[in-house]
Amino acid sequence: MSLSSSLLHLPPPKPFLCIPKQYSFPPFNASLNFSFYDKPMLIVKSASFAAIRRASSLIVEEEEDEEEQEQEQEEGFEAVNIAEDVTQLIGRTPMIYLNKVTDGCVANIAAKLESMEPCRSVKDRIGLSMVCEAEDSGAISPRKTILVEPTSGNTGLGIAFVAATKGYKLIVTMPASINLERRILLRAFGAEIVLTDPEKGLKGAVDKAEEIVLNTPNAFMLQQFDNMANTKVVGVEPAERSIVSGENPGYVPSILDVKLLDEVVKVSNDEAVDMARKLALEEGLLVGISSGAAAAAAISLAKRPENAGKLIVVIFPSFGERYIPTVLFRSIHEEVQQMEAR
């Protein structure tokens, strides 16, 4: 059975527009600035923002070139919405209002779903940005340079799929405490994994990566913790600093500028896990623990009287499926293990 070409003529994606849920909101500023720290990320009113040059907008989608589209249509070009490669799918993630978990809130909350990135994490933006920045500077080139990077998981995956697409060999160093699922995903993209002493945390992985670079010809370390092409952000800090994957007590990235912090909201481990579970059950959003922490912080801000009628935007960094081995799904894991055929 053949398909008419008209059935494949998909309209180009339209620019994203955030329409306030309440008419009492002030006009939405498309150039809204914000900042966040590591995985839990939060946007309220207008804080400071510095974005990676190659990462697409986190809030408002880039405008399409209308004149070019019209010219293509005039020339009979069928604008089928097909990406050249997977890196073109990074960014342009959707936003959605939270409706069920917002009891007591006087402000609306919209979530930016970074779980819709190709590798299900906001770190996809970072991986592409750092690789492209290094290419533009002439520091690396495909099929010649060996990329080396310490990681706790998501940034490594963001680099790994970009490296696979562009033709780079990648070596990642990570604490041996990182779960098997992360290692499997990294290997699926062809990355070589070097495990380090879990007692030394992420600092041990950084030291090992530096050692590999020194002893490996044509090796280059992207240095996510020192790379200014990484996204500068401020956000939510876990109260106990132990459950949110990727968190390591005592290790502060050199690119973190604490002067950009307007406020730090602490969220406990239990609050983060409970909110992540609640988002799945009530909003239908399967998110990770860090997203639960970000949502909990956003809700606490949305309940403040001074934020009445405002729009709070919160970033959900990653997808819940990646956290199946963690405490987030422990009770469900035990439940399904006890299931029997009827």
C-alpha cells in the first residue's frame, strides 16, 4: 500500500508560546532570565541567566525563519519535519501546567519537560554545547580526538550520544557506586567506562580522568565542572545531599557563581521522593528525584502571598525510568516481585 505524499507533508514546528493560565498575570517576558544549580532547577520571576551558545532556549522556542519557509513552499519544497541527525532534536522541549499537586498555591506553576530530550535529560544540552564549543575552537576533531569525562551518569550520557553521532571515542570515569543501568546505557553508545573508588566520590572520578588525559595521546577532557560553555544555573539544594543522583557533598564546580543565587530552597530527601511519586500518580508525569525536589520547591514558592498571580516555571531535568533502581521505586519494585500468576 502506498501513501500519498500529501500525507507526509508535515507542518513545520510552530514557535512556543506560554499563555498565562490566569488573566491577572503581568505580561509574560519572553526573555525571562533564570539560574539553576546542577539537577534540581527552578525559575521564579526574573533572576539572572547565562545560556550556552549552542543550546536552544529553555523557556521560549526559537522563532522559525518565516521568509525562508515561504520561499521553500513557493519553490514546491515539501517541508517534511525530519532532523538531519539526533543532535537537532535537542531543545524545544514542551511545557505543561501542573494542575493536581498545586493545592494551596496562589501562583501558577508550569513545568519544562527536559525528559523529552533525546537521552531524557537536560544534560543533553550540556553535552552538545561542550562538544560543539571544543570543535569550534579547534581543540577536537572527529575520529582523531579521544574525549574523556568524569560523570555520575546523565552528563556522560549526554556526551556519549553526541560523541557517537559525531564519531568520537569516549572514555568516562565514574564512581563504582553508580548503578548498573547507567553503565549499560553508556556502553550502548560505545563509551569506555573506568570505575573509580566510590569512597572518593566524584572527585576521584575527576582525578582519574585527568590522569587518563595525561597518559593518552590526542585525549581531551571537556571538564563539565569547569567549562564555561556549560549552562550557568542556580536552584534547589537537597537538605541531606545524599539521594539526588549526581550530588556529591564537598565538591563545588568552579563555574558555580554563588553571587547569581537569589535564593536557595532546601528540600529534604523524603519531600523530593514523595513529590516525584505524586507527580506520576496525579499529573501523569514520570520524573526523577531531582524533578521531585524542583517541584516541591516551586510549590513552596507558589504558596507565598507575595507570589500571588505570578507564573513560576520549573525545570524537570530527567525521566523517571532512569531512577528505577533507586529509592523512588523501591516499594513498587517489592510489590511487583511478589506478584503471582492468577
